[in-house]
Amino acid sequence: MTNPETSSGLSSVAEAARQAPGRGLPPVHLWHPEHCGDIDILIRADGVWMHEGSPIGRVELVRLFSTVLRKDPDGYHLVTPVEKLKIRVEDLPFRAITMQAVDGVLRFTTDVGDVVEAGADHPIIVETDAATGEPAPRVHVRGDLWARIARPVFYELVDLAEAAEGRLRVRSGGEAFVLGELE
């Protein structure tokens, strides 16, 4: 049975997201509604958005929801001018699934259609698991939202990297980003 509050929450989130002109983004950073509760939406570590235990199959709907996503100190929320609904995120909300190197800039495209150019405003950060040595690369998208760089894309970055001062690094937008230490 569908919870009427959940349905109205999803409806208002979708309606607020539709207000964004073109592929622009609604000004979620300017909206400060009261917290209305949690909504059963989970963004899995593999990037699949789930609602009430089932994948959200419509790419357009996922894109729509991603435009009203915000990370606050208490977690991730879908935000409208009048509602703030907390969701769960297993890792990071987005995946960087493609990359292009164009004129000294690394341009990433996420699984929800955002395009970001790595540089001072959109850094690439690679954390390494101390126990396994496994890299966990990410790129800044907007606000406090990041995209996990997919493994094939990370391999492309490594192919573009140069060795300097005992580190492997790439350049983009006039900035250097360390991918890892050289042994």
C-alpha cells in the first residue's frame, strides 16, 4: 500500500525539479524548508537509485531527483521550497562514467548527466584504503556532492598520468591531482 505522505513527497520533489529551466539546476542551496521525515529512497554504491526496495527504472526520473539532491550535515536530502526528505546513500550519490581530455581539461560525465571539468572548483581526490591499498577516486560535482570515478575511467586517468616527485598525477584546468604514490 502506498503511503499518501510518501506519494505527495515524491510528487512535490518531482514538481520542484521540473521548475529548473532546461538542464539547469533548481537553487536547492537557497531552500531551507523544515525536515519532513525520511523517504525510502536509497542510492546504492553501484549508482542504482531504489525506491521502497525496487530500482527506479526511469532514467528521466532519476535525473529529475538528482537535481534536487543536497547534502547537509545530517545527510542527503531531496529538497523543495517546502519539503526536505532524507534519503540514504551507500557511498557517493553519483558515478563518473566517462571522461574526455580536451584542451588541457578533464571533462567527466556522471550517470545522471552532469558534466564537470576537473580543476580548482571540481577537484579529483583519491583516497587509498590502508588495509587493501584499493584506490577510491572521486570528483566534485556541486555543493557537497561528489561522483565516484568508475574503475575504467580511473584506468584512463592513470594512462594520462605523469610521474613527479614520487607520485602519479594528472593535470586539468591548471591544477595537478595526485592519483597515488609510486613505489
